[in-house]
Amino acid sequence: MLDKYNKDTYFFVDEYGMMLAQNPSWEPNGDFGKDNSIGRTFQSYIAYRDKSFINAIKTCFKVQEDEKGVYLQAYRHPTFIDIEYNDMSRDHIVTALLSLKHANEDIALKMYSKLLRWKISDRYTFTFDLWLWMKGISGNKLAMISWYWVSIPVMLLSVLLNKIIQLLAWPKFNEVSHEDYHRIYGKNKDVPEYYKKLRKYRYPTYALHLQCWKNYVTKPSIGRWLMKQVLKLDVGKYNYLLRMLTNMKVKKEDIYSWQMMSGNRWSTRTDLTNDRGLGIIDDPDDKLLVANNVEIQMIRNIYKTQINL
């Protein structure tokens, strides 16, 4: 259930229409995750198909002009517009573009693709493959083909590296179920230095997560199929979202019994490569989870489109 006016839930909508997050322990939590609000608001659109979330994401972009001409400047949250130091990231550019693609905002997508510059912010720039993907999903067929040619070999090497590191760290880098992760590791886990060093070299799950989404929204093609086969090698057994984005089967009981977790579950792993506060949200009074169960509703909606694949 979506309740935009309930500010007491774990996920809640702010006055700008962006989805933010409470601290499960009810302690002060800074700006409630404004830094990651575009990704969370994108997930909210997938969960509830409410167009107001797309409109909210659009307010994170401002048309500006300088001596080089008109361009589009991106920010992590509407309240960050015109701040002195802008650290808008590539990840949130991706999720903003994914939002437009999913909402069939083709005209807006082409405009963003045309007006976004190579330099994203004071901290980040586009990468060549991301630039190709953006141009590709906005209608440039040559750019789309080129994205596959560039990305598939890199992704294959990244997956192979992950497999090697997994062997070196066996069994600590083997995923466990959500319940076992919560029980064994919890939010506070003591990770030996050896494993901390190894996990630094592993292709991060948040990047794999975005690759799955990026491939998912492209048109059917040989390149799309090949990329999907590579991604399948590394999505894991318990990341139900990534399994569905790569058309792998999941069990209905797993989807409908899954409990919402802190730490943006689908962009990390349930093993010791995770360095976030990942855990099942403890909510004995149902105050936090009475509404706005974004991640639960999102995977259920995607599951409904994946049945019998």
C-alpha cells in the first residue's frame, strides 16, 4: 500500500515527491537518505506505477546555460540544486534514465540524452560505456550495438574475477538466505582483514545490479541475450530481483514471504562481501511497515511479469 502522507513509515515521501528512508531504530538519520533518493524513487515507481515519482525525479534536473550553450545539470535531490559542490553520481544518472525509459517518456529521454554533458558533476563524469547506453536507449541503434560490444567482454572478465575471489574466500563469500544472514551476521559483523582486502577487488554488486537493469530495458537482440547470459553467472541464488531481471525462475513463496531489509538489499550480497547495515527490519509494532513497502511491492510486481518464463 502506498501512503504518501504517512511520515512514520520506513520509506516515506517528502514534500518534493521523492522517496526517503527512516532509520529503523528511530534515531536521527541525517537527511533521511537524500543522497540516494533518485534510486529509491525509481524503485517506488516500479512498485506503485505512480507517475508523480517520475515527475519528482525530473525536478532533480535543471536546465542551465553557459558560454557553450544550453545543457541539463543533474542533482541528487531537488534541495541540492545550486549547492556549491555537486557530487551527483553516475549511478543516479542511470536510475533517472531508467525511470524515463520505464515510464515511456521517450521525448524526455531524448532531451536528457541530448542535453546531459560528459561532466556529470564536480566529482563525476560519464564513462564511455554509460554514454553509449544512454544514447542507445534513446534511439541510437549504432550506440546500442556498440554498448554491447564494449560492455559484454568487460562484464565477462568481471564475473570471472568474482568467481576467482569467491574461491579464495571460500566459504565466507558464499551467499546465505536472508534469514540466515540476519541471524548469523546481523548489522554488526566482525570481518577479518583478509576478507576486507579481498572484497575490495570484487566487482561490486551495486554495479551488477545496475547492469541488470540497464540490459533489462533494452530491446530484444542478440546482444541483449548474450549480456543476460553473462549476468546470470553472478546474480546469486538469493537476489530475487536480479534473478528476475535476467529471466531466471524464482519461487512464488520466496517472493511473497520475503521480509523488507535495510541497506538496499538488491544491490548487495548476503555474504561477507557486504559492508552495509543489512538486516531484516525489526518492526514489532508494525509502525514502520504499515505502508510504503517499496522493495516488497517492487519484486512482487516484477514477479507477476516473469511467471512462466
